[in-house]
Amino acid sequence: MNMAATRAFRARILFATAPDAVVDIPDGLLVVGSDGRILSCGPWDGAFSGPVEDFSGHLLIPGLVDVHSHIPQLDCRGKHGATLLDWLDRYIFPAEKAFADPKVVEDVARRFFKKLILNGTTTAGLYASIHADATDRCFEIMRAAGVRGFIGKVMMDQYSPAGLLEKTSDSLNESERMCAKWNGAEGGRLRYAFTPRFVPTCSLELLREVGRLARESGAYLQSHIAETEGENARVRELYPQYADSVALFEDMDCLGARTVLAHAIHLNDDAFVRLAATGTKIAHCPTSNFFLKSGAMPAAKVEAAGVDYALGTDVGAGTSMSIFTEMRHADYAQMHATMTPIKTFWLATQGGARVMSMEGDVGSLEAGMFADFNICAVERIDPSFRLADLATDEILSLLMYRGDGQAIEATYVAGERLDVDGF
Ligand code: GUN
Ligand code: FE
């Protein structure tokens, strides 16, 4: 295809192609076609005839992928709770109830997407609240913000506080309506995820229908699983007929390649094998797991079972909106497995794209991918750093261990610069 080049960017270009492989082009040129996809990515040779945006001395990396976060929980970050279930009652449920008020949605959602962009995240898997109107508005703001990904209306039809308890049929009908409106919108930039909150707040009737709707629509399905022993105990109490939440979700036909389950910490080996066999993905949210003392996702077991996972900030249990911060904590969470800077960088980009079934569109900077990328300045982390002096793994290491997103200077989706003041 002979697509006219619309824009070209010169910089040091760095992206991961595998958990142990990166491409580092010290003086590179990224050429973007009029469809927003990359026409070519390679060394600058002086032969390119069109106009070039010159970011020499800067680093150009793929847009970051945050596979799990909650829009209404932005201002809950850092409000400590004794356990997951107490913290939900004390802070999270009130914050989500407040999404019944359009003014709250407007304020919180706008600030959420601005912070997402300022942290270099271009693709995200998100939860709204149980409210269809709030979910609809979150999609509109996401559309205006220019980022990519999916959102879901949270579903809760049992054991939930007043104001967050839905009738099963309303929950399903409203979710179906949001899916019909948003799944595939903006040329596929926006997608829908059926979002049963977690097993304790969902009836089997609801989950069975969610499995069917997700399958029929081709949309995503997202939920939380086995985050704490307290959650597991509650699931056993409610549904003693199932060995664990994986068996329950599987029986409800909720597992599959477009299902993203957050946490997956307290599961036995067999459960990970079931997740792998169904192609189900895990959102690993280490900062959140430290904050709630949930434990650590057993990365070695998850990898041995062959389950795909990537990084999520899980705001508001996660205190940061930076995927670089998650990269760091993904390493700190594993005492016996090594998370190298290259591996966590891969998780934050191509691994994230794979978890969101978007690996043909984003996550690397090869020709054919959407031109979703960040321009970074390492001096923003420390004025003594000079990009040209740093080896590939040193750059990634500094971004991961000393950066919390401050290196991000500009963020592009499909070759267009995102403007945090433009929505
Ligand atoms: N489990 C069910 N809901 C939530 C939530 O909002 N945050 C976290 N961290 N875990 C959950
Ligand atoms: Fe979460």
C-alpha cells in the first residue's frame, strides 16, 4: 500500500519486541501514514524528503498500556483501609456512588484522563461505576482525550450497599446498551468491556448472562479475582459448589482471550492452568497489591502455566497513575523471579497490548502499528543524564527505578499529539 507520509519524527527510538529483546535505534526516524499507522521505523539516513519533527537528543518509546484502572477512584488514592473489603466500604463505594451526579463525573473523569496522558499511557482498560450515564460520559471524555482502550459499566446485583445495588435485568440491559453504543467506536479506538465487579457482588444469573453477552458481542469481559484470602473466603461462603473463582467463572463461560482478570494472587497451580487453557489474561497491579497488602501475583507460576499478564495501576488501590511505577513494583514484588528492565518495559508495552488483544495495533513501533508513542527526556529524571551516554538497559532501568512518568514530554496517538488542555 502506498500511503502518503503525513508526519515523521527523528529521535532515539526504543521499543521491546519480546520480554528479553529490544530495538534501540540511536538516531532513528519514525514515519507515519495518513491513517495514523507507522509506515517505517529505522535509522535516519538523511534521505527522507518530507518535513521532519526533530526530537534529536530525546527518546521515542511506545505509548504505555495500563490494563486495569478505575476512573471514579482517582481521589481515593492513598486513603488507607485495613482490608480490601473494609476499604471498599469506607472509600470506594462512596466514591462510586457519587458518580450518580454528572458534575462529579465531569470533574473526576476529565482529571483522570489528563493524568493518564501526562503519564504517557495511550491505551487503557478501565472501569466506570454502575451508572450507565456516567459510563457514557466517561466514553465521551475518553473519545475527546484521544486515548485508546475499553471501559465498562460496573455490574453489582447482590451484597452491595444502597445506591450501588442493581436489579439483575437492569444491569444487563444497561450494559448491553453501552456495548452497542461504544464497542468499536472511533474506528475501533474505543471498545466495551462487560464488567461484573467481582464474584461476591454478582449473582450466578448475572455472570451467566455476562458470559453469553460478551461472547455474542465480541466485546471484552473484565473482573477482579482472588485478590485476597478474605475475598476467597467470601466466595466459598456464597458459592460452596465451586472449588474457586476460576472454576466459577469457567462454568459461567466468562473465561476467554478477551477476558482480563485483575490480581489472580491467591490461586492454586491448577487454576492458572485453567486460565491458560482458556486464553484468559491477568492484570497484574503490584502497587495496589502492596497498598492493600494483598500479596504478590506469583509471576513464576503464572509464566510457567503460560498465562499472559501485563501491568495495571488499579487506581485507587494503586497510588500512582504511572506505568513506570508499576514496572518498578513488579520487580520489587518478586523475591525469587527477576523482572529485568527490558522485561517490565515489554510488559508495559507489547505485553499490555497482548493482554488487551490489540497486539496487531499497538505496543511496538514496527511498520503497520498505530503511531502511539511518547517523547521522553531523561534529563527530567536527573539533569546529569545525557541520553547519548546511556546504554539501552541503563535507559530502561532509570525510567523504571527512578522515573514515575516525569520523563514524558509529549504523547501521541495515531501520530497526533494529545493535548491535555484540549478536552
Ligand atoms: N475488588 C472488587 N472491587 C475492587 C476495587 O474496586 N478495587 C480493588 N483493588 N479490588 C476490588
Ligand atoms: Fe481494580
